[in-house]
Amino acid sequence: MDKILRIDMGADGGPKTSSVPLGQYAGFGGRAMTSAIVSKEVPPLCHPLGAENKLVIAPGLLSGTASAMSGRISVGGKSPLTGGIKEANSGGQPSQVLARLGYAAIVLEGKPKNNDLYKVFINKDGVKISVDNSLKMLPNYDLVAKMKAEYGEKICCISIGPAGEMKMASATVAFTDMELRPTRHAGRGGLGAVMGSKGVKVIVLDDTIVRGSTPGSPAVTMQMRVPKDPEKFKDANKRFVDGLKSHAVTGQGLPAYGTNVLTNILNEVGGYPTYNFKQGRFDGASKISGETQAETEKTRGANPTHGCHRGCVIQCSGTYNDKDGHYLTKQPEYETVWAHGGNCGISDLDKIAMMDFLDDNYGIDTIEMGATIAVAMDAGLAKFGDADAAIQMIHEVGKGTHLGRILGSGAAVTGKAYGVERVPVVKGQAMPAYDPRAVQGIGVTYATSPMGADHTAGYAVAQNVLKVGGDVNALKPEGQVELSRNLQIATAAIDSTGMCLFIAFAVLDQPDTFQALLDLLNSFYGMNLTADGVTDLGKKVLTMERDFNAKAGFTAAQDRLPEYFKSEKFAPHNVTFGVKDEDLDKVFNW
């Protein structure tokens, strides 16, 4: 990965491409790359859908290598949802392919002067951009089927659905999995709307090399990126995989039940936000739990154990079939099941799976959509538990009706439109599936992350609930600031490597697995990175992001939870969020 592909969508005469050296961005990958480019090149006060904003798509430092778990990709820009800097992370095949093609980033800049829609094709021979207005308003599954018919089955795709084209603030960027299904999404922050504002519907990647010139000639893919020290790299990778497989979470729980293994756990500890964050337990939790979901999948001929990209050894993504045994969607993840399930009072797995499919197809963030529907239910647009009404709301978004435009703008806008006080957002972004009163460490992360309310920015649930890497009482304010600070630093670094965040469970508990990760990076790049170096990288990324937000007008006032989390007691523990404002302001004091 020795170059950046810049595509100026607003150039005179049509889009122009340039392949440029890394320059000042050398040594960056993933989130570090996206945040560095956005912080240096995007005016903080620009309109997120304007020509001055940029969409950056970057594989991680280890993407495209033989390293396990290295297929995550980062998408960055100024968020239409939060108004600040944003990095959204996804799995799928494109990260590996883009890295093997030699690109450390794709940067979409400028804005077309017309209403044409473009597709971008990238292979070993270069880049081809063409107008294709037949793609307008195609949902993601239909779009990918059309690309497969045009370019063959050895491709992968980065795309937006109708929500992205309509520039909705909850729109995602979709990435295809190993089966060429658009099931992996950079979901948070509305970056699909930024891609839509650039007029780009789909980026098709092809890293195959065809042998011979006759039809049907066998094809092979490009070689993986070669490490500086292959033997040390191979040894480090083996130790890394062994560590992941030996840990109870990454080796047993996640492969068996997927991320939805958390439903029963969070419900039991009383931290499962239900009925728009009114209580911490849901009576129907067992009906939509990971255990029930996995059994349902196996009974119908689907598989709860599946990797979203090659090289995944945790394999938590899974597949979900309908009652007739036909593929419906990827295995709905914990946050999706919560957002469309418990948070809306819905306990029907099939209806939740249908909503997951519709979100992926229209290109909508499942967390934002589920939180928005719950706010709409609080407003009286439907009753809690009415799954059919929830499904209809998603269709309204996909069609872009007047109601759909409001809902597609996210929970904060919907709350304002319908006069709802209880709107669980920070910096305009909806909270995920952990109530900050019952899991106070995640509340600190929600409040202070530059990304808006985001559990992955500093997953304090690990220590507050799962007791991985430590034990900090979830119901007390003590120790939460330090916990969130350390996790936000570590997460920013992991997001820059291309590694799946779930490696953190094993890395936090097993010093040998953390050392194996360091050895992977060092043997590949010929570095001598230490734990302190990882910390320095995380701090550097967070500093860039916070500086951008400050210039965009963010102050300490934006690093707060909504007031009702401090005043409304949360059942069953009858607690409020107890971390003081002055302590929240100390999170980034290092």
C-alpha cells in the first residue's frame, strides 16, 4: 500500500483520478489514515454534503496480508449526523482487496456539477469511472447482483443504497462479504450520504489476474502483501490465532452464538435498554437471544458460525434463513437485535431479521434506525411491540416519503419533529445497546468520544459487565473515566491496524496475544513497536479528531449525556448516571 487514489468528482469535464504517494500520511492506516486526511484537508466548518467535504476509505495497516482478523476497513469524513469528524468501521472483503491493489486510501472529493450517478471500477490495470444512471435508487442487493453480472463473480463492492442517494443522515456505506452479499456496513454517522453527495453509487474492486486469454480461463487473485520478515510474521500469526481460539469470548462464545450472545447477559445484569431506554430488562429477551437465534438458524439450515472476510478465525457473522429455509439476511448482530427488538418492545426474530435485511438493502444504520423507531413509538406513531409498523417505517425511509425523510434523518431529528423529550443521543448520534446508567463506563465513552454515542469507541462493557481485562463496578462512577480513556486510546490504535475490534477480548486478558499482535506489525514493517508506541498512536488519532471537532464548534457542552440520564432512575437498579461533568472533562487529560 504505497499510494492514495484521489478521485475529484467535481473536476471540469468529469471526474479525474490521480494516484499519489503517501507523503505526510506514510505510516497511517485505517482510522488513523481517515482521521489524518479529514483533519488536514477538510474545512471543519464546511457543509458535510458540500464539495469541500471528503470521503476517505482506508484499509488497515495489516489488511491484505496473511494475518488473521485483518480485514476491517475505515470510512471517514465530516458527519452529516454529528457535524463533527467521523470514522465508521466495517468488515467484508474490500479491505483486503483494496490493500492488495496497493491503495492505502481512496479519497472522494469535490462534487459533480450534474445529477448523474457514477460507478468506479478498480483493478490491476487502473481505474475506470463511468456514468450509469440505470443504478439510480437501486437497493444494495439488486445493485451488487447487477455488478456481478457485469464484472463477474471475483469482485467485491463498496456501495450505497437509496438512503445514501437521498443523502439521509442515517445512510451507510455497504461492503460485500465473501459471498458477495452487501451485509457489512460502515453504519454510523451518515457517511453513506457523503458518498451520495459525491455522486458515487458503487466502487467495484477486482484483484484477479487472468491466466490466458480464452473464455473460461482460470483466474487467481493477486498475492498477499509480503512482510519484511516472513518467518517471524508466520510465527506471530500462529501465536495470535492460538490466543484468539483459546479465549472464552473469541474462541467459544462469539463463534457459537455471534454478537447476540450479549442479549441474555445484558438483560440479566439490567443494562438492556428497553422501550426507548425506560428500563433495563425486557421480558421477551430469551425469545431473541443469541442462543435462540443460533438454534433457529441451525434448524433452518443456516449457520451461526461464519466469517465476514477471509482470514477471520472468530467467525461471528452467521447467516439467517426464513421459515422456508431461504436466505434472508446475515445473522443480525446484538446491537441490531436490540435496536429493532427490545428497544422497540419486539420479540419476533423473523421480523427483526426482516428489518435487518431492509436496513442493509436500503443502506441504513441499524442502530440509528432502531433508536429512531423507538422514539417514533414514544411519540405515538406506533405502539411498542408493533413489528409490522416498524417494518413499514423502514420502507418509508427507503421510499423517501415525507415521514421517511424525517425518520431517515435519525433519532435526534425525529425527536424534535415529534416533540419527544427522551431522545438517547450524543452529538446527534443514537446510543447503542447499553444503558449508561447501568453500564457507567460506556456512558463516559458515549459522552466524550469524538464520534458521538458509539460503543465501539471505548467498549467499557468489557470490564463493567464481562470482566475481561479487569473489573470496574458498572453501577458506580469510580474508575469509569480512566477505563474509558484507556479503551478509547487502545481502540483508536486497533482501528488503524485493520484488525477486528473483537481481538481486544483476548488481547486484554492475554499478554502473549498482545505481544503477538505487536510482533505481527513489527515483522511486517520492520519496526520495533512497543506497547507505548500503540498508546502513542491512539493518542495521536484522538488528538486529531478532537482538534477537528473543536474547530467545527464543539465544546465541553457536547461531551455530555442528555439530562434525563442524570435525573431518571433506571430499573431494576434504580440508578442514575453518576459521573460528574468535571470528571468527563478529564477524559483526555494525558
